[in-house]
Amino acid sequence: MARTTGAFYVIGGVLGLLITAIAPGAEGNRLLVGGVAAMVLVLGLTLLVWGPRLPHSIHHLYLVTATVLVTIAVYAFPDTVGAVGFVAFYVFIACDAALFLVWPQAAAQIGAAVLLCLSVLPARPVTPGLPWWSGLIPAGVIVCVGVVIGILTRMAAKADVDVLTGLLNRRGFDRVLDTAIKRATKTGQGLALVLVDLDRFQKINDHLGHRAGDAVLQRVADTWSKLLAAEQDLARYGGDTFALLLPDTTEQAAILFTEQLRAAVTTGCSAGVTSWQQGESGSLLVSRADVGLYRAKQAGRNRTVLESSRQLPLAVELREAIDRGALDVHYQPIVSLTAGGGEAVGVEALLRWSSSTQPDVTTEGLIRVAEEYDLIADLDELVLRRACTDAVQLQETFARLDLTLNVNVSGLELAEVGYADRVAGILVDTGWPADQLVLEVTESELAAESQTAITNLRTLRARGVRIAIDDFGTGYSSLSRLATLPSDIIKVDHSFVAAIRSDSPAPPLLGVIAALSSALDLQVIAEGVETEYQAAVLTELGFALAQGYHYSDSRPVSELLGDQDRAADKKLGDEDSVAANGWVPLT
């Protein structure tokens, strides 16, 4: 709008100065008309330079100003023929209004131009004066041009709009994105892009029909549109995928806003977020956001994944730590609650690392950064290889124990072709038996409908590796899925164990989980056991395995190996040497 209006102003100013200079006649006020033309030229140049930064209301003021200045020039032009020629500039006003204003506003601007055209020609202070009908033809042309331009503009605009939702379609969004990139190139402001996909939308169409699917799309579009600021653009990019353009927004702010959008609708959504860097094209930006969306789906859906255009200092530091092998793996014992309880039957490997750039980062935050910056494959391999190597030492030291090693796996890795073969290679290299390895996957990762992930799980189980569903009860649990997923063990989330208190009955769901695991022939491990009372209740409910601070904190392998040396100084049955660490068998 700024470029078009500015161009009309500049053209009008130049032509006005030219006609004023060469037109004959001594009537009217040549100096005034020249001043008006010069003013129009200056305003046009300023609009071309600063127009994109001006608020939309200023453009309305420019149109009103143009109408007034044309009227002054027609009234004061020193030659009647030239004055009639100046009336043609009202057509510029009609075109501009029809192109960029809604119909009521455009009609008001065109109507004002028509009324002034009809009245200013007969009112010119010349002798003889022009008749009242002298402005009819120019006025008719103004109306016709304005109406035709308005209709054609709106027809063209509909090609950029999705009929179902009223949002921009892919063509319209790509056009807006290109414009935003040009603006960001000039201003240096940030630009973030989000692609959001509705999870399992095809099932809605298949089971409820396309009309129900259309209703979901309309509801989501209406809900999200209400949350947008004026400068933000939302589009239906195709099918059940929405695109969101966020000018002057950082990656982290875009992630937070995307989470707000996802929380505002009941339909599960996966999202990929990225940001624009100088020199990048719109297609590259969309492609990178699409990679983030793909990774979000592969990791279990219903989440937001950042596909960053630049690495954070934490990611750089993590990359260096992985290359140097400078990350620690600690181990928390898993103990048996049967046969007197307290005997360690396995350990869970837990990543530990202290960052100098972000000392307060949690393990969950570290994993998220690794996933977002494509470091998770190397990190997973480092942890699994280190854990298997340490487990071999533990097994040799505590030969009487038949230890299992539990290691967490990322959903992104699980969805990679060849993951099962990489695990098998690490087991061969380290010498750790496959039947003593348990890979832990969260519910959402197991719930991901990735055939590659399911194939990897089945291949691993066929080779003797067992699969545990971690944090059971906090994700997408369903009895039908639990019965069909390739899994051997359920790990009950610590929030259920924390609800066991001496002043209230045990949560009924714990008993249900114990009975369910028995019916499905699955082992159950209770996480987060912190008190003797909790351990006693879990034993009474039929839980066979547990882990938590009540037995031992996570510790490096050197400390666990040291337990054997400390136990050798005393008799193995001496409670003082074993109960404190929960590692050496109590029997």
C-alpha cells in the first residue's frame, strides 16, 4: 500500500509540476498549483521511504490529503483545459482506495472524490464558468474505475484465502512470508516461523466424516486467530497443517507462543519452530520448520520441536562434551521387594553433566537441547556404551547378582532406521548380554505411530533386549495399546508413589496397575520410593521392584564398586555396611 500510494503521489506531483509549468493562461493561481504539486511530490517520496513503517491509519490520511490537494489544484489551475485534465488525478484516489480499503471505506473515499469532482469544476472562478454537468463524465469514470478495480482486487485476494477457514492459504502465506523477509532484511528484526499439524486428523475424517473434520479445522482456526496480534499471520498451509509467521520474535518466544496455541485447543498438535537468518529464502525457512515438525511427530506427537538456525552456547558446549566423552553416567539401584526386600537386582543409568554456560540446566532440558540441535544420536550412543561398559564391571564385582541394566532411549532415536542394529553393535563391543539390557521409553514415545519405532522395538525384543514403559500413567495410556505394544516392564511414575501417605489410603490406581501388569504378564517397577512406609504399601499391593532415594541415590560406578570393598571389611550380613547404600545384598 505504501509503495502504490507513494507512486501515485510521485507521478501526480511530477505531472502536476510539468503541466503547471507549460500550460498557458493567466487565470487562477499558478504559484499555488505549483506549490500543491511540489507538496504532493515530497509526500510521495516520504511515503515510499517510510511508508512501510507507518501505521495503517496514516494511509487513510494520505488519501484524504490527496483528495483535498487535487481539489485545490483543479480550482486554482490557471487554464480551464488544464483544470479538466487535473480531474483525472481523482482516478488515482479511486484506484488506491479500491485496492487497499474495505468496501465501506473505499466507497466513502470514491464518493468524496466524485462529489468534489462534480462541484469544483463549475465553482472555478473563471469567466465564462463551466456548466454544472462538466464533471459528469469524469465522475462516472472515477466510479467505474474504482468499482472494477475493487472487484478485481477482491477476486485476486480470494486466491490467497482458504475458503474453509478464512485464513491465508499456502499461496497467500508464501507471498506474506516473502514480504516479511524483505522487510526483515531492511530492518534487521527477527522473524520466526511455526508449522503446526493436527495429530491423527485423518482418523477424524475416516471415522466421523469430512464434515466433522472441516468443523475441527474451522474451530482451531477461529481459536488461534483470536490469540494473534495484528502483525502476526496465520495460514492453513495445506490439509491439517497451519503456518504461523511471527515478526520480530525470537525462537524461545515463538516456542512459548506455540505452546499457548496448542494449549488453547483440545486437539493434539505437533509443531516445528525455526527462525530466519540474513540471506535465507522463504522456502529454506519453511523447509527447516518442516524438519522440526517431522521430528516432533517422530518423537511422539503432541509436542513442539525447535529446528534452530543457530546453536545456543549450551548446544555448542554439549557438542564439545560429547566429543571429549566428558559426560558422567550415574546409576541408581533397582531393588527387589520380595524375599525380605532390599536386594539390588539392577541399575538405571542416569546422565549427569554440569554445564558452565547454563549451570541450572536439568537433565530433561539437556535432552531437549540434544534433540533440538541434532545431538541426540551421539548422546544416546555415548550413554549406552558407557553404561554397558560400567555394567560389565559391576557384574564382575557382584558376581552373585544377576543384574539388569536400564537405559533411557530417545523417541527420535527409536524412530531411526537401523537403531536396533546400533544397539546390537554396542552390546557386542562391550560384552554386555542382551537379555540383561532394558531400554526405557516414555509412554508418549511408545505411543508414536511410527512403524519404524515399532519395528525397532520388536527387533530388539527378538534379540533378547527388554522394553520398559517409563513414567507410566502420565502420557497416553490405553489398555488396548498397552496390550499390543512391544513391552515387558511398566515403570510407575513417581507421582503415584508420592501420593502414598500414612494419613490417607493408598491411591486405588496403584492396585489397578499391579493387577493389570499381572494379567498382561508385565513386570512393574515403582519409581520415587522415599520412605519405609511407601515401600511397605507397595509390597502389600504386590509390587515386586522399586527404586528411589529410600534405597539409594544415583551414584557413579566408582562408588558402587567401592561398596564391595567396604562390605569386605565387615561381615556381609552386618546391616551397618549395607543398609545405608542399598546396593550390596542385605542377605
